[in-house]
Amino acid sequence: MIKDRKILPVIFLCSLSSLAYQIALTRIFSISLWYHFAFMIVSIAMLGIGASGTVLSLYSRLRDLSYLGMYSLLLGIGISLSYLISNQIHFDPVKLSWETTQLFYICLYYITLSVPFFFFGLIIATAFASFSERAGLIYGADLLGAGIGSIGILSLMTATGPDRVVFILSSIVFMASFVIGNNKVKAVSIVLILFNLSLLLYRPALIETRISPYKGLQVALRYPGAEHMKSYSSPFSRIDVFKSPLVRSAPGLSLIYLEPLPEQIGFSIDGNEIGAIIHGGESDFKAESLRFLKYLPSALPYEMGKRDDVLVLDPKGGLHVLVARHYNSKNIYKVESNPLIVNIIKKDFRDFSGNIYERDTWTGLGRSWLKADRKRFDIIDISLMGTLPSGHFGIAEDYRFTVEAFKEYLRHLKPEGMVCINLFILPPPRVELRILTTIIKAMEEVGIKNYEQQIVALRSWGSICILLKRSPFTFQEIGSIKKFSHSLKFDLIYYPGIKEEESNIYVMMPSNEYFIAFRDLLNPETKNSFMQNYLFDIGPVRDDKPFFHYYLKFKNIREIYKTMGEKWQYFIEEGYILPAVFVQVIFLSLILIVLPAAARRKVNLKFEAEKGKNLSLDLNLLPYFAFLGIGFMFVEISLIQRIILPLENPPYAVATVLTSLLIGSGIGSLLSYRTEGLRSPFVMIVLSFLIIIYSLLLSFISDVIAPHSLPVKMLSVFFVFMPLGFLMGIPFPTGLKMLGERNELLIPWAWAINGCFSVLSPILAIMLAMAIGFTSVLWIGAVMYLLAFVTLWVFRRAIRRT
């Protein structure tokens, strides 16, 4: 028999590696596919964990503690092999529009990547089944390990790429199998650790993350003469620098400009978003080659008058910084959300770029930086453009273009200052119209009534420039706008007092839809009816539902399908892959939940014979574990999404929230093991009300911590959410202990039910958030804990009566 004292450290190490592997997979998915597929990882992990409970329910002999060494060995092998195998599965969402087999590949992804979590589930479920009276200790070791893993993975990914981190995590698990395994397991563990080290040392192509051939980087490198220069990695992005004829960054450049553009070096973010570093170094070269900057739509606010104080948000390769510099702005402030870009340009492309990030440069989310600063600006320059037009996936959050964000921008303008927004034209119109409705709502909320007097828009052959002011555009400014548009052959879309015949002149479109849309949206009498009748959802976006690029109206699917050329790819990009994945997950989860029912009669008859009890009553407790699975995940997913705003990037939000909740839950679980009062069902009532309180205070919490440095923000989030995590760690071991006292053979089934509902919950949480917002999802999570309380209360009363 394995000594009990070895079990807790083994569970700690296995949990640490498994949770860290989940986070590493989110980065790997961001690079190989697209960021929005990362939501699948939590669901995949819980599928494997749920399957382990089902298997242990069907095959009780597998619950022998002597198997723990083998399970941990297989977990380590599973981490390495699942990554290597999934890296060879040619799933690509782009192909979904013409290859139905891609849906099969999604299922294959789920099965392959869930394997290591299956073995992790076997470890935990076996420990629970064998020591249900110590469920608090086991659950505490599990959660504490997961909490440490969720923050430790950031350090690992700072040192190396996520593909190599996989093999480090695998080796940590092999250390656990060495501790608890027999002699054969120990020997194999040592060999496998050495094998992992050799992979890390020699870095064969096999372990490199495969990138979709349809992502921007791969497309650019297929051009003749293209050259990949270098890859850089951080916990929140991978940047590849390259040369390619594809890179020609001059968005919306006037057609009358016929001279060559300066040399440009391309870069991609996570293999997809393409940007360019423009040669802006030598002063004599600059005077000639950078003349093209005056022919861009983004030059408009500078042509209207002197702009001394300029803030450029997310300048990326620095095009809009060069525009401001070209017009001799005195103070050019830059806030870039991706620190890695700033580091790369400052270190390796300092002279080439003209040292654009030498001074007055900060990293982080622009609106958070503004909240901490009292400066006012002549121009706040915001660009939605890279080097190439590209769509956005509807289920990716974006806090830069919400009502709350535009209110922050408006508050930091000088009296005659303006916000300048540039974006590519991606027909049919929807991005620019949602920006407009969001701006209008922000203006209304800051007290601007005549907003139609304070907005201007024009378009080139491929881009749109929108200007907004805190004060009405003057007669002189409107004259400058007309002169600029006429001289560069740009088409006016809207200015106060525009007539239809003044638009759609130089780059004519079949219908003057941009003019009509802007005119109707900026008219208070027609705004609401236009939004209601428009093909796409273009309503204003708020922080609670930050899915700016989600435009679908379910009732208009048939018309949208026709408008998008009868291609299903658009619906996949807009997030409708979620329901498809959800259906698959429901099917798999139902199988895993129902299978143990086949063994129910056998289990009941056995216990009735041995104990002389009617144990059908015990089955009434199983829904309790379903409610806990849904509640925990709804709260976790919602808090992660809402905390992305102050922490400014998803990986930090995931790591910090998980660390706080899991360590807090681990402490709660450990204390509940020794303190009987904490095992009261009424703890869930307190927890439910606490969740509601947090949901009401999240915006305030976000505003308070946003202005501070990243370490301070992460520590603040950690301590703010720990009390919630403390209570969330109590109900599960409490239920397991009670079930173990009645019928320990049902523990694996309870584990399976909890895991399977945890599989469904992340996907369901995102789908609900798109419709009703994350605050409402938090409230539903609170309701789940109330239902768990009712289930446990009724169960305990039924036991007393019997």
C-alpha cells in the first residue's frame, strides 16, 4: 500500500502541471489557429476529467491506489504526446466552409487533448474514492497546485515558447511518478525526463507549433523573395519579423500619389495580424520618402491646424507616429498594448524605425493609461488597421471600442481636440457603423446633445477616417476638410450640413450606402429605426458585453448568408462555431454521464445487501455536483473576462484570476476539512450573495486598479478575489465527504457529472454573455450555488427522516 503522505505532494505536482498545460495550450491555439479557439481548452480539460469519473464508475478495480504511479506516468506521457499529435491534426477553421471533415477534426482535437486530463482525473478521483473522509485535504492539494501552476506558467513562457514549456511540464509530472511509483515506473520516469530534456536541447522541427497556412504570416512568406528573419515570444504573444513583397503599409493612400514607398519590414502577431515597421531613419531620406504620409486619410486632422499634443494608441509599427512627427507635433505620446512590439523595435530596429519609441512611450491598454493621467490632447489617434485588411472573430473581446472607452477618450481631449479613427473598408458596412453608434452613445452619456455637429467621416478607395470633437466643427474646419478631400480625391461621407451630391464622387460605389447610413444614424429621429432594420447588429457595445466584432442577427441569417456570397465561413468567423462545438460537447458529455447508470443497479444491489439500506436516495445528491460544476465555471469565466480590461491582456487575466480563485479555494477546502461549521449548506447562500456583490462592484474594482502598475494590479486582483475563492472551495469536498459516508462507489460518478457539466459551462457562458452580458452570467452562477444549497438541504433532511 502506498503511504498516504506521498499522495498530497503528487496531487499537487500533477495539478500544477495540468493547469499550467491548459494555459500553455491557450497560447498554442492562439498561434496555430486563432485566439478565440482558446475558449475550448477549459472545456477539453473538463471533458477528460469527466471521462475519468465515468471509467472509474464502470471499472471499480481501477480505483486501487497502487495505480497512482502508473496514472501519473501516463499523465506525463499524455501531456507530451497530446501536443505532438494535435500539432499534426490539420484542423483549420477557414476550411470549414468547404470541408465538412473539419467538424470531425474538432472532435479529434477534443479527444486527443483531453487524454492527459483523463489521467489527471483518474489520479484525483482515485484519491477521492479511497479517502472520501479526507476530501478537503485532497481537494485543497489539487487547488493549491493548480493555483501555483496558473501563475508559474507565466514565468516559464517568459523564458521560452509555449511549445517547449509543454515538455517542461511533462517532466514535472514524471518527477511525481518517480516519487509515488514502483521501481519500473521510477526507471521509466527517469528515461522520459532525459528524453524531454533532449527535445528541449535540440529543438527538432517536430515540436514547433504548426501555424495555419491561411494566417497572414504563412501567406506573406509564400511570396517570391520573402524571408523570415526572427521569432520572438512572450507570455501573451508571438511576433515574427520578416521581409515580403506583401508588406506595403500605406492604408488608404491617395490614388494620385505615384512615387515609391520607403522600405518596410513586416511583422505578424501570433502569425495573423500583419504590421509593418517603416524606414524613417535618416533625415535627408525622410524628407523625400516619407512624403506619402501627407497623402493618407489619417493626415486630415493635421491639415486642419497645428496639433502639438498627440496621443497615438496602439501604434504597432509606428505609421501614425511618423505622421505626427512629419507634421512637427511637439509632444507625441505612444501607448502600445503589446510590450513585445515596443521591445523589439527599441532593441533590434531602433535606427531603422527612426527610434519611434525613444521617449514618451508606455505599454498597456490606452484607456487604462488615460485613466491614470490628467493630460489633454489635440489628437487621440486610434487605428484599427494593420498592413492588410482582415476580419475579426466575433467571440474575441475588445475593450478599446466600447461606450466606456470612448467616454474616456472624450474626457482627455482639449476643448478643440479630436479623436481620429482609421479603419479598412470591409464590406458590407458594419464595423464603421458600430463604431459610430458606440461614439453616439458615449457622447450622449457625457452630455453632448448635438453630436451630429461634431462628427466627420471620409473614405478613400480602401479605408475610412472618422473624426469626432468635443465641440462642433467650425466653418473653417469644414472648409479644410472639403479642400483636403478634393485635392486627394477622397470621398466625403459625412460632415455637418453635407448634401448627398457631395459624396460618392471619386471612388464611386454602386449605391451611396455609407452616406445614407451615417446620415440616418446621426439623425436622432431615424437612428433607432435604422439600427433595428439593418441587416447586421450594429448597436453600441459596452464593457459588460465587449464583443465588438460580433454583428450577427439570428433572425437575418438567411439574408446574411446571401449577402456574404452564400459562404458559411463568415458565420464561423462570427462565432457560430460555438453552437456546433456545444452540440458535440453535449453529445460526448451525455454519454459520459449516462454510462455509469448502466452500473447503478449493480451498485445499489451490492450496497443494499451489505449495508441493509435503500440507497436510491443517494442518487438524489448527484445533481448537486452538476450545479457546482456550472456555478464554478460561470463565475470563473465571467471574472476572467471582466478582469481582462484592467490587466490589459488575456493571459495575465487568466493566470491571475485562476491563481486567486484556486489558491483561495484550496485554503477553503483545507480549512473545511478541520472546521465542521464551514461544511454547513448555508455557506452556499453566503457564496451566492457574495457573487452578486462582486458582480455589482466589478466595474468599480476595475476602475480603481486600472491606473496602477501591472504587478500592483495582479496582486490587487489576487487579494480581492481570494475571499470568493475561499468559499467556492468548500461545497465540493463537503458533498464528496457526505456521499462517501453513504455510498463511496458513487463518488466517481459524481466526479464525472461535475466534470461533464464543467465541460459545457465555458462554452455556454460565452454564448450567454454575447446575449445578456457577463454580469448576468455571474448572476446565473449565483443561482446555481443556490440550487446546490437546496439540493443538499433536501438531501440532508431526507436522510434524517430515514
